[in-house]
Amino acid sequence: MDIRLLVIRTANPKTLADFYHLLGLTFEYHKHGNSPYHYSASIDKTILEIYPFSKKQTEADSSLRLGFGVDNFDTVINKLKAEQVVFSSEPMQTEFGFMAIIVDPDGRKIELYKS
């Protein structure tokens, strides 16, 4: 089994796509059929999509937690610090690997692992 699709919703799709672009993701802006315009990036076989809120949604699910293995880890960490991204945890060795935890613009904690 593998994960093929992750969808996150936000009030500000462009802002969130720009944030995840700092990690090295490249997004396309498009739509499928009747769906709203959204951002889409491929990570191996997985597609990460950033959609605007649904009609009934008023806030982002900040309890969702994502983890990414990052190429050029040190370079990415330095870029994130230069962009004043919030770090919940500075880079450190853990039982799961060398990692840092950042916070995206919607308050989600994102684990970054040194590949």
C-alpha cells in the first residue's frame, strides 16, 4: 500500500503553496471538471493538493501533521530561517532520524527529515 493523494484546505491557497515551495515542491495551478482551482505537486507517487476551503469550512485543520524527507536538508533549513518560518523544534537527532519541526501558515506542524 502507498499514499497516492493528500488534500489540505486553506483560506489562502497561494500563500500555502508558496510556503511548501520553500521545501522544494513545485506546484501546478489547475482544476478538474467542476472542482475549484487548486495547487498540485507530485512527490514520487503521491500528489499533494492545496484546495480553498469548502463552502462550510471556516478554519484550517491545524491538527493535521505531515512529514517530509528533505534533500539538501541544511540548505532548506537555512532558507526557512531566512524566510522567518516558525520552528516548533530546531534540527535534532531523534529516534526517527535527524529532523526539525516547522509550522505552516495555517498552524500545521510539519516534520522535516534529513534524507
